[in-house]
Amino acid sequence: MHKIALLGAGFIGRFYAMSLLKYRGRDEVKIVCDSLPGQAEKFADEFGIPRWTEEMEKAVRDPEVDTVIIGIPNHLHKKAALLAAQAGKAVLCTKPLGLNGPEALEMLAAVEKAGVFHGYLEDLVYTPKTLKALAATQKGALGKVLWARSRETHGGPHSDWFWNKELSGGGAIVDMGCHCIEIARDFIGKGIRPAEVTCWADTQVHPIEAEDHAVGLVRYENGALGQFEVSWTFRGGMDLRDEVSGTEGTIWLNHWLRTGFEMFTGVGQGGYVAEKAEGDTGWLFPVGDEDGSLGYVEMFLDMFNTMDKGIQPMETFYDGYVVNCVIDASYKAARTKKWEPVEIEEWRGEKVIAEQSGLKDYDAAHFLVKEERMPDGMLKVILKDKQTGKISQKFQ
Amino acid sequence: MHKIALLGAGFIGRFYAMSLLKYRGRDEVKIVCDSLPGQAEKFADEFGIPRWTEEMEKAVRDPEVDTVIIGIPNHLHKKAALLAAQAGKAVLCTKPLGLNGPEALEMLAAVEKAGVFHGYLEDLVYTPKTLKALAATQKGALGKVLWARSRETHGGPHSDWFWNKELSGGGAIVDMGCHCIEIARDFIGKGIRPAEVTCWADTQVHPIEAEDHAVGLVRYENGALGQFEVSWTFRGGMDLRDEVSGTEGTIWLNHWLRTGFEMFTGVGQGGYVAEKAEGDTGWLFPVGDEDGSLGYVEMFLDMFNTMDKGIQPMETFYDGYVVNCVIDASYKAARTKKWEPVEIEEWRGEKVIAEQSGLKDYDAAHFLVKEERMPDGMLKVILKDKQTGKISQKFQ
Amino acid sequence: MHKIALLGAGFIGRFYAMSLLKYRGRDEVKIVCDSLPGQAEKFADEFGIPRWTEEMEKAVRDPEVDTVIIGIPNHLHKKAALLAAQAGKAVLCTKPLGLNGPEALEMLAAVEKAGVFHGYLEDLVYTPKTLKALAATQKGALGKVLWARSRETHGGPHSDWFWNKELSGGGAIVDMGCHCIEIARDFIGKGIRPAEVTCWADTQVHPIEAEDHAVGLVRYENGALGQFEVSWTFRGGMDLRDEVSGTEGTIWLNHWLRTGFEMFTGVGQGGYVAEKAEGDTGWLFPVGDEDGSLGYVEMFLDMFNTMDKGIQPMETFYDGYVVNCVIDASYKAARTKKWEPVEIEEWRGEKVIAEQSGLKDYDAAHFLVKEERMPDGMLKVILKDKQTGKISQKFQ
Amino acid sequence: MHKIALLGAGFIGRFYAMSLLKYRGRDEVKIVCDSLPGQAEKFADEFGIPRWTEEMEKAVRDPEVDTVIIGIPNHLHKKAALLAAQAGKAVLCTKPLGLNGPEALEMLAAVEKAGVFHGYLEDLVYTPKTLKALAATQKGALGKVLWARSRETHGGPHSDWFWNKELSGGGAIVDMGCHCIEIARDFIGKGIRPAEVTCWADTQVHPIEAEDHAVGLVRYENGALGQFEVSWTFRGGMDLRDEVSGTEGTIWLNHWLRTGFEMFTGVGQGGYVAEKAEGDTGWLFPVGDEDGSLGYVEMFLDMFNTMDKGIQPMETFYDGYVVNCVIDASYKAARTKKWEPVEIEEWRGEKVIAEQSGLKDYDAAHFLVKEERMPDGMLKVILKDKQTGKISQKFQ
């Protein structure tokens, strides 16, 4: 049973509070903090939180509190995390961890030096679909993962500070690319080093400095490719999908716009449909359990369950640091127009990637290139001669 | 915070325990009971439940317990509910409430006479999708509901007693029809009386006495139609879908086989895919959050939250009784090959159904029959003369 | 190469002309007829048809013409078919064949007596999806077909005469039920006699005499169930779906609203989206090849190819007659509130339906009721003792 | 009415013949040619083609023939096209046009110099879905196109020569990238110059020299991004999807694996399911009209209809040349690990791309950054001060 200080009473704070308080749970938010006058008080009132403040230090140092949840703008993450580490409290930080790799590294060093529990609140790897898909992948259902595409696009974030590069650290890449990068990394394997990145980023629509649309390709040391697609220019709601291809299988996840709930209404229903929905008449695609589908519920379960067990959660500050490094390389590649290496100061994963041979024997003299059932029902095999390299085909 | 006696350590008991215990919740299962030797002990051990027994009375009368959850075969529901009422405990009963209407009425009378909290564990109206769809419907998104189809089909239930008519009260209708009937009733409106039923039921495949496939049509007093489709003969997994049509809109819910998680695997993953899945290679459609998607989580939240507030839950024994009455009429109609009235001894809903006119004026002299955009882009209207009744069309 | 007289220059005539003329084909429409002044001339002009007339006789007796296509309101089908038979021309008639069974029987007798080629233009059994699904079913992919649901619902037909019971023969059942009945019959098997029907029909929304919404259940002699769902009250476009369940498999066809083309537009595109679409902004679901997807293209290919080969097409006047008989029984059942027999004067299919046993041996002493993989990975089998009938379970 | 020489009696030749001959059409294949002994004869026999040969020259110079269709391996395209141009015949060439840009340019020069009709058989831009989506896009339904992803992946091509770089010109990029590049180009606008490319390409699985998996990003001069994803390593069938995002809308096309035909079978159907399907039991996703869905039918209609009208088809050798140039840049970029310019010798599209401003006024002093409906039902707007650039938010 934990006592929580929640920093931030905005959009993400609301999702956190709903996820934490909904399930008749044992853990309690004891104090909420927001620097915007009146915001914290109103939030405390709504969610039945006993105390509120406008001062971050006060919340972090609240004597009853053992855990600090950081749900404030990106440029304040470091300050908050350092305060929490200093106070010896467990600290859970919203994505992205830092504004960039060096900042994230400083945060990692601080929590590790202080010896406090640290969790990286990467909610989208915690959706029930993603967890189940990861489990299947780890059990071998896909064979070796070759490619992982993760996509998050919508019409842009909710709060003004996101649109200001100084406060957020960037545009769509830093806002949503962090999710997509970590999702792909989870499927490919956390022990596999992300090696280099090429990236397209542009400001196509909005009157802002940062990119509102980007696509990046991340090559991992074992030859797998992670692909992130992020946009604040998307029309039609929020597109939240992952696709994973392996030597033995494929996974497609759709987290938002096509989840088995379809509604047509000619009159609307007077209000909110789903996060980032556009319009409230015509064909709509609401999501049944929004908090759960975004991973918030399972994320906090993992955080508090591992905290109780004295082990690390699935996502730590180290993971947040790696993600920041990939983001840094993405921005650099978008500028230099070249593949850029991912600079990770302290790589804790696998050091040597074993070469893997994909060669399948057909018989002693041939490799199998492929086999396929043809429209006339026959089975065609394509072979490569092991000696000559010559490719041939035959029907069976 | 409640202390629970769980009766039944089988398939449904497992889903209940997982839903109750997963979310770091305040409510606790204090004793589990199962008459099958060894079953309760093993279950208690697995879920960390302090006490177990093979005797129902002992579990119900456990002094620490304030709530009894009935998760045992249908023919034992009445006995358990009466015991719990007698002991003054809150009682939550798995669907169907009784083996038939009279039995359900007896159970209802018992809990009401004892003045205890009573909840009908109709999980499928509690899925997050269904709750949201019901809320949209109640806010008017569909206009007046005209038709509601609810379908549950799979390859048959898990335990032997389901297949024995004496123990279960029937076949697929009593097993799954109860879900479908109540879902349709929730969309059409709980205040609207189900008037009469026609039903087809047959034993198409299995070596059993009861029906393994049935379709029923339930006419409500306001003219709406509920349609249930249940089968133990379905191939391809578990098909769990609802469709609702109203004057202003449409809702389609797919709870299981198409929820946005699609996986192809050539090798399988060595184990369980999802409830009632067939096979573990090829294209598979796992469900992210099975417990949540089946409604168990929200169902218990509603039960305990309303218990704490001293109000009735969304589904009470009265609802279970109405469902049993519709099932009874369905079995009778399947035998008599006629529409049969639904006999509800004590109707607590709306007594008089206001006639509703669907007539829309086009102008002073005409009703509008329909309007439609044609392939050439023109708008065609079809009109009915208010005086002569003559139907005509024109382009606009 | 055929010379065609097309009777009817309305909505269906347009679909026919587009299907016949699109593919650089050899068959030609030589004359078009429509009694509405100006309509035929305009149509002839648009499609490059050399002659037009307002008189049916003139078109049918056109000396160059060898084939008459009937695309006029239902109450004129008989007159046109009899004229064509008299003139010794091949005759292809739009659904439904007659206003009712006796009328259809008269038409059937006329074409058979005259010895002319006769085709029943039941386009929806000719969609490429349906043809392929039927082929798979006939090859055994579903085992024995147990249940076939066919659904067609939308906001109501295009022309005024449909809404007038005297001209159309009824409401949604006669308009669309004919499709659904024949589709189910094709999957269950044309040789299997439709035995009896129960039916709900109501006028829920429109100011008309005929039903605008109906659901019917058709029991076939071999125990299979056909289910038709038709409505002129549906919101959201045109819902055109079939579902078929068999002992070994399942087929789901979606012909219209979910075919893999999804479009969101905030601004619309100034015009037609797809047949019976509602609105032109928001999420839209256009159909790529409308004519093909509705079966018109394959239908005419089959008609003219079989005509050239001197054999019967897939759908003849006899099929149209059987469908009319099922419709008649449906209307009667809706009135009498009982299952009503399907009265077919001359049954040409299988006379004796062999009893089929669905019993599967588990071992010498037991039938297998079912087997299922459980969440813990074990395989559970449920058995029935051949001697005692006792049902039991065990894990393997 | 045209007389055709078909070069190639392999997999693609079969699709062509089926598309050309199915619809009782006027155009006729008069001679078929294949260098593999016996292949042409067998093919001619199957499709009722009067003449066959093993010598390309003989087929091209057949005096009755006015049109040559090239359906042979890539390295023979140039020779065949030059022969046809020399003979003054119309020439239709399978994708890719040449092995590379210079070869394609030579072919383009030859047909233009000879003044013959030339069509580039890029079937996938001719699918009914794509044609309708392009029409909607051109009518403005998406606003300005910002991004177009086109994806074709499967388990690898049917014939041995595809796997041999010398004969095919490359791997998955040259085989399928040509489709994806042209589809994106069609959505973005054929007049917009493709400017530069970054590309990842690898041989992940097969024992071949060429790439079996690649992803490329093509930046167009107006700022739009085309994205191609091609793979011979995909598991689960053939994944053929396009996604297009614009300032006002979104289009998603699924051409193969999810088109509204879903089948589960426990027993299979003894044969072919659909092109590149894997396995024939479990959940399968057949395609109703394969030839039509791959665009072959509409492609040949356009070719012969435009030929008859004396105008250019939608896809000409010039388009094939541009695609080859993009492919060349992709291969170069994959090697140099930099964005590489697309070298088009003779650009015939728009020379100057007008800058487009995406700025929307909110009021005199502010640009609108975004507006969104929040969960509490309020409308939030985010604004940018035109003078100061400051970003702020308010609720309405």
C-alpha cells in the first residue's frame, strides 16, 4: 500500500488518477501539485485527494508520501526527479524521461545513486494487447523479429506547452516517437542495441517551429528494423497501431480506431466520444475501456507490484534513457540527412550479437528459397544450389 | 472493504478470483468452497485465500464473511442463495439466476424478505464496450431502439454438468441465452416489458438431450425486437457480438474474435491462446484483457460500490428473474411452435407503453417516406399524401 | 453474342446497363423500354442504345432481339415474362420473380411450355465472394451447413412503387427477403426442401402499410436453419452480410460496409459515396467495384454463357418460384403467429433426406461431447457413456 | 477490337489471359509466346488461343496482331518493347518497365519515336478501390496529401528468375517497390516531382544476393512523403495495403487479407485459397474477385479504351520510367546511407511548386494551432500570437 504525491493535475494527471483510484485499490494519492493557480485544489476536490499544493517541493517532501508520480511538462521532469531522489522517494516519471539523452542520463544517475525505485511511465507498452503480444513473441510465436512498426498519429496534443519546443524538447517525435521507439524495442528485444537511425521530419501544417510529422527507421544490431510514424496532422481520430513481422509470424495491433466497437449516429450524443475523436455524428469508433486500452492500469500495477517485491519494473529510467538517445539520433539524422549512430553512453544489453543463419536445407545439395501452393493446386519449390548458387524451381 | 465467501472453484470461480484479486484491491476472498475433493484447497493455495472447505454451509456462515459469491452449477443456485439470505449475507449469483422462473422468483423473494443486498452476476452487460454503448443509447445516440441482436456461440461449455439437462436446466439457451436476452433488454430498456417469444431450438450435433443451437425472437411491448442466437456448435472460437439498430443510429460490438489483435504464427506458442480458441497456429485473434472484456472487472466494481453506497446494482435478482421468465417462454415456444407470452408474475417496469408516431412531416400536405442521394448526385424524396395516402417521388 | 431488349430504365436498369456494357463485351442492348415519358429516350442516349420505346410489346417483339431482360416493377413481371415466352425469346427476370407463389408458378409454366431460356436475376448469389464461398462450402470446407444468416438492411428503396404494397407485393420481405432466402438456400443446398417458417414483421418507422422490418427463420428438412433479416429502417448505409455455420467451419461475408476501403474526410467530396451511404463527411466506407460487388457482372456472365452452351443458369425461374413460396409462408406466419409450412406445388429437389448422425466416437464405450484447451494448457474432454448416457469429463 | 500477342505464359500471363478473356469481351489473344518448351502450347490449348510460338519475333510480327503484351522476365522487357516499337505495334509492358532508369528511358524513346501506343501495366493503381480513392482524393476529399504509405509483402515471388538479381534487376524493391512507389505517386500527384529518397534494404532470411525486405521514404518537391514497404519475408499471406493522409482526411485500403471474406475451416477444402495464402485450415481470408482486386480487369479496359480513343492511358512508359528512377535512387541510398536525389532526365510534370501556407486564422491576432473536444465536454483551442509567436490555450 503506497502513498502517492501526484505532480501535475492536467490531462495526464487525470488519466493517472482515474487509473489509480478506479479499482477500489489500496494505493492512495495523498497530495496533488500543480503550479497553475486553482488547478490542484479543483483536482483534489474532484478525486477526493486530502491535500494539494502549488509547490513541487512541498508535495515531494510530504512526510506521508513514499512515491512521487511526475505528470508535468517535459522540461520539469529532471527537476522533479532529482528532488524525489534527494528525498529518497520512489519516482515514476511520465514519458519522455528527459528533454534529451544527457538530461535523461543525469536523471538515471540521480535515482541510482540515491538507490530509490524508479519507473518509466511508458504506458503504451503496458496495454493488455501489447503485453500479450510481447509474451507470445517471447515464447517464439513469431520466430526472430525482423521488423516492428509502431504508429501514433492524431490531430495534435492537448496542452499549449507541447507545441512550444523549449518546453517540450521537440515536436511529434519527442511527444509520441518515444512510445513508438520503445514499443518496437520491446518486440525486437531490450537486449539488442539500437545501432543507427534515418529520419524524415517536417512541419507540414501547423504554425510552429517543431516537426508535426515524422517517420524514422531504427536499425538494430541484429539486423531488425524498428519503424516509428508520428504525426500531429492526422485526420479521423487517434491512430494507434503496431505491426510486427518475424520469420515465423506476424502481429497486428489496433489500439484505438478499430477495436470492435462501431457506432453510427445521425444525431450525436451530446458530448465526448473518445480521446481525440473527430466529430460526434456519422460512423464513430469509441473505445470501451480507455484507461485500460492505453495501458495506464497495467502500468501502475506493474510499478507497485514490483516496488513491493523489491524488483525492477518492466520499464525503468534506463529504458527512458535509451529512448531519449534514439530520439536524439533521429533529430540529428533529420538534419544531416544521413543515417546517424545512436549514442548510448553505457550500454547494458547484449554486447555481442550472434550471427544468425536463415538458411533452410531442402536436401543435401540445395537450400530452400521458398515453397508455395499455386492456383492449380500444385506445390512449387524454389531452390538454391549450395555449390553453384544457381536458383531453380520445380513442382511437386 | 468486503470479506467474501466464494462458492465454486471451477472455471467461473477462476475468472472471479482473477478479477477480484488482480487490481491490488481492498476486497478479499476469505474462504473458498468446492464439493469436489481437493479442488478448494488447491484453489485457495493458488490465489492466497486463507480458508477453504467442501461444505457450502460452512463457507456461507463463516463469521468474517459479509458477501457470498455463488459460482457453482445452476441446480445449486437456489440452495446457496437461500442459505446466504438466511445468514443475512449479501449474495451475488452467477447467471442464470434459477433453473426456471418459479425458482428464480423464490430466490428473489428470499433475498428481499431477508433484506440483504442481491446482485445478479450478468457479466456481459458489464463489458466496458457494452457499458459505453448503453450510455450512448440512453443519451439518445440511436433514437428509439428498434432491434437488438445478441449472439454468443462457441464449441460448447467447459464442464460436464452443463451438458446434463437436469443439472443445468437446459442447453445453449439457459447457458448463453440468459446473456443475450439481458443484453437486448438493457438496450431496449429495462422498463419495457418483454411480451412474447418465438424460438427455434435443435440438437444438431452433440449426443445430448438439450438443444445445442437456438435462435429466439423476443417482442417487447413498445414494438422493439430482441434477438438471441446461441450455439454450442460454432467453429472458429467464441463469437460474442451485439448489434443494435435504432431510428437514429446503429451499434456493432465485437467482444472477442475481432478486437484489434490479429496474429499469424506458423509455429504456435505452446499453449493457451484465448478462451475457446481453436488451434494455435495460423491466423489467431487473441483478446488483450480477457477478464475485463468479459465484464467481470466492472461487474464486481459495480456490485461492491453500490453495496457500499446502499443502493441497488445495475443487475439484481429481479433482472435475473425476468431473464428466467423469457427463457421459460422460449422453451415453451420451441415446443408449441407458436409465439408464447412471457409470464412475469410481478412486473415492476412501465405499465403503459405510450404509442410513438414515427411520422415525419415533409410539408403541410405530405409525410416524408425517405430521402436519398442518388449515384448522379441528385437528392430523391419519396412522399405520402396525408389525405389520399398516395405515394410519390420527386428529385430536388 | 446476344441482342437484348431491356425493359425498365430506372435504378436497376442502370445497374444492368453498366454491368452489360462496361467490359467491352460482345452482347448488346438493342432497345430499351420505359413507360415513363422521356425516360427511355434519355437512357438510350446515355448508354448508346440504338432504339427506345414506351411500349413493352414493341420492345419484346423487336425482330433483332433474342433476349428480354425484365427490370420493371414487380407487378409487371408476369405480363412481361408471358409476352417474352409467347415471342419465343430468352427471358431474364429481376427478383422477386412474381408477386407471390401462384404468380411465379404461372410464369414458370409459361417459359417451360414455350421452351425458352429462363434466368432468375438473383444478383446477390453471384457476388464473387458468394460464389467463392459457395464453392468452398460445396467442397466441404464447412462440413454440413447448420445455419445460414443473410441480412440486407438499409434506409429503404429508391422508387415510389416499392413503398406501395399493391405494386410491389409487400414490404421489406418481398424487396430484400428474396435475396436473403435464396442466399441461405444456396448455402444449405438447393436440393434440400425448405419446410416451414416463423416470422416477425412490423411497420416500425414509416407511414406505409407494408412491413419495414422483418426477421424470419426457415427450417429446412435436413434440420438446417436459414435466417433472413431485412429492414428499411437501418441507419448507417447498406448492411449486406452473410454468416454461415457448419459442423467443420464458418463463413462471414461482408459485401458493403466493411470491405477494406475506409475513408475519413472532414470536407466531403461533393457527391455520391456509395449506394445508400448516409452523409459524405466523417468516416465513410465506399465500395471499390459496386456493380461487381452486387453480383451483376458475374450474373450476366453466367446467364449468357449458359445460354450459349444450351444449359440452365445457376438461378432459374424455378428458383424464383421456390423463393416466392418461402415469402408467402413468411407473410402467413407473421399473421398467424405460428410456424407455417412452405407450400411448394412441385418439389424438384431431393425427396428423402437421409438422417445424419453427428455422433463421434471417443472410444468403444464413449461418445465425444467436446474437447477444449484450457487456460492452464491442459486438454479437457467431455464424454458420454454409450450405455448409460452419463456425461463425464477428464483431463489429458 | 484488338488482336493481341501475349509474350509470356507464366504466372502473370495467366492472370492477364483470365482478365482479358473472362468477360465475353471483343478483344482476342491471337498468339502466345513462351521460350520454355511446351509452355506456350499448353497455355494456348487451355485458353483457346489459335496460335503459339517459342520465338518472340514471330509473335510480335504476327500479321493479325496489333497489340503486344509483355509478360516475361524483367531482363527481356527492353528487347520485347523495342521489337514491338519497330513493328509498329501498340505495346503494353508489365512492371517494372526496365531493369533501371537508363533502360526504361531507352524503351520510352523507342516507342515515342515509333509513335506507337504504349501502356505501363501497373495493375495495382487500377484496382477498383484505388481508382475510387484516387477520384475522391482528386476531388479534394483529403485536402492536400501529406503522406502515402503503400505496402506489399508476402513470402516471395513465384518464379525462380525473380530471385536472381541478374534477371530481375534486384530484389523486393524492383519486384514490388515499383507498385508502391507509383501508388504513392498517384495519390500525391503525378505532376509533383519525387525529389529524394532514403532507404533501408537488407537480406534478412533468404539465401540470395538481393534484398528480401526494404523500406523507403520518398520526399516529393511539395513536401509530401511517399513510403514504400516491401518484403519477401512476410508470414500470413499477402499484405497489400495503402494508407494516405491529407490535411482534410485519411484513406485506408486493404486489398487482400481483410476484404470482408472470412472463413474458418477445420478440414480445409483441398486446394487453392488465394494468391500467396499460407495453409488451408484455420481462419482464412480469401478474396472474392482476385483478378479484379489486383486491378487487371480495369487496367486492360483503360488500355484498350484509350487506345480506341487515340489518347494516352493512365499509366504510360513515361510513368514506368519515373518509377525506375525512384528505384535507382532507392538502391543508391541503401548503399550510401544518405538521402539520394531522384535523377529524372526529362521531367514532364510541374516545374515550380507553389509554396502552400497551412496557417489558419483564429482571429485577427492569432493563428489557430488546434481545437479539441475534451473528456469533460469542453472545447479547447490552442492559439499562436501572430506578433509574438507565443502559444497559449483557452477553453470555450
